[in-house]
Amino acid sequence: MSAQYSDYKSKLEQAANWCVLLNSDNPTDADTQAHNQWLRADPENQKVYLELQALWCEFDRYDNSQFDSQILNRVLDKDKPKSKNFAKSVALSAFFVGFGFIFNHLGLAGFGSDYYTLKGQQKTVELKDGSILTLNAQTQVDIEFSSKLRLIKLNQGEIHLVVKTNSSWPLVVVTDKTTTTALGTQFSVKRNKQDTYVVVSESKVELCYLPVQKCVVGKQGQAMSVAENQLSGPRATNPDIELAWLNNRLVANDMSLAELLSLLEPHYQGVFIYNKSALEHIRVSGVYPTNNIAMALQMIASEPAVTHTSAANYFEFISLK
């Protein structure tokens, strides 16, 4: 992590704290004086604070009904807030400070990786061996080529590879407890926390689960995975559906709405706010554009039982009617 990024992260966290404190119900004169001293200490402090304050002001355009009580109660885990300012304080404090929202949610922690994408981004790069690497949204990878091995470490997210084959120079994708070795040309690897999913779109790929030293080989049109500490597959799949993200599409076939939202959100620079358990039983099917989330949300809101509202063109509330 660069020193510049660490400094920016620190300033943003401080600004979020000041924003919450000064918009609470009872800021003291000492609070105001300390805040002014902090602003004068560095021009960047004022810049970052004004950016967050502008977002705070957007909340004033909406009444309390825009803040789903379930969301606030989930944050507080106790009684409802006593005032509008306090409700906003809790919400922004949780978003910006308590949950490391700005950094983890947007994917800014990936700045230290060789290649990375933020929310709402995809990237395609040509590696020095001629292989083509495509990163889905919120993905982080490190590359290490030696004379014996081409190593790609997938720290987070999902990648697709079109490999320049070379039997004497293996290409291996590594996650926490797996290795995925190209035995052919095209495949994808997705890492979701400790789980790894592989889809083979051309030729063959070997997936190994290191703790038990067990491997399986999948061929074109098959998928394999290590999930919940279990190696499974190969099994039949449709790469056109699994890899629709390469064409800015997400295909849902009788999928739960909660799962659909979790898959769409990395493609949006803002925030989805919803009650997962409440939306789990809503089933949806369709082809949703990942490069036009506004349209995707319109499609979701067309479901008879679902409603959608937007705040500050950044926070998207999806709930049952």
C-alpha cells in the first residue's frame, strides 16, 4: 500500500468522524474549535471534508421514510434513532467508518496489487507472455513470471484468461488454498472469500485443493469448485451464461433476488441497501445489463412485489412493497 493512499485513507476516516460529530444533535464549542484547527492543518483536510459534507447534504433532500428502519435497526441493534440527525449520523458512521465502507466497498484496498478494478470497472490487459487477462469488477491480482512458472495470484474477484499455451512454461492461478493450472487456452477463476470457482470455456484445466492434495480436471463446458472446504466437479455448465459478464451481462434463471443484487452491486459505484432474508424468496429470471445498472434496477422494480428508491444518486434501496 502506497504512502499516498494510506494518507488519503486516514484523512477520509477523519473527515467522516468530523461529519458525523458536527451533524449530531449536541456538538460542543470545543468540537467546533478542534474541527477548525483540523481544517487549517492541511488543505487536503478541507477538500475531503467538503466532499463528504456535500454527500451529507444530499440526505436532507429526503425525509426519514427514505431510511429503511430495518437498515438502521440492523446497525443499532436496539431502539430506533431519536432524531433525524442522529439517524443520519448512524447511517454515515456505519458506511464510512464502522464498516470501512469507502475502502473495502469500492475496492480501493486493491491499489497495492499489480492489476485491480474498482466497483463498476472491468479491465483487459495483455501479459508479457501474450496471454489475455480480463478482470471483472472489484478484482485484484498479482503477477509473477519466472523461467519455470507463470503465476497469477487471485487475491479477490474474478478473472478470465486466454492463455498462450506452453507446456514447458505452466500458467497457474493461485487462490488461498487452490491452484488452477491451464492445460489449454480459455477459462475463468472466481474467488469468493475462501471459495474458488472455475469455468472452462475451451480445452482443459486442472483444479487442485491443496490441503488434501487432490485434483480434478475439467474440460470445455464444465465447472469445478472448492466451496466449504470441499472439492467438487467437474460438472456440466454453460460458459456463455457463466461468463456473460465478459459482455456486460448477468443472466439470472430462477435466481433469488437477494443473490441477483449481490452479483449486480460490484458493477455499480454506489451502494445497494436491502434486507437479504426478505428478498431471498423472490425469484427472478432475465438478462440484466451490468454496464447500465439504472436499467437493471428498473427491470427489478418491475417485479410486482418489489419497490426501488434512490437517494443522492448513490444509495439504492430495494425492498418489498
